[in-house]
Amino acid sequence: MHPRQPSFKHTVQLWSEWLCRGLAAMAAAHAAVLFHAIAQQKVDNRPGRIEPRARKRRPKPYQGLKVLRAKARRQVRLYGYLPNPSS
């Protein structure tokens, strides 16, 4: 079986049930039963499925907070704004 064919969700559900019933503490011979059950559910080939890699957050007009919040508050009290981190 190809590694991408077993269903991840099905595997997690089986494993959590296996642990709840205390079957994980049994002999390694019983692990074959678990692996056989995992192999029963396969994910079909889904051509064209793409997960785009993109940043989730939009850029904001403010710089990121790269110092401790208390220090940033002091700087705002002193200067009226946060100084540019590059200077």
C-alpha cells in the first residue's frame, strides 16, 4: 500500500479507540490487528487537489511588536510612537 493511501482521520480514530480500550498494553501480536484495521480505509486519488501556500494574515499598516509590551508602552510614553527597530 502506498503511504498516502491510508486515511489519516480513520487512523487517528482507531488509535484513540485502541488506547481507550487498553489494547495498546497487550502483546505486539495484537498490533497486527490494528494495522489491518487501519489498512481497511483508503483515501481515493483526488487529482487537482491543491493546498496553496500563502500568508494568512494581511500586512497591517503598523510594524510588528518585537519588544516586550511593557517596554513598548514606555517608548510610546517617551516618544509618542514606537521607534523604528532598524535604528
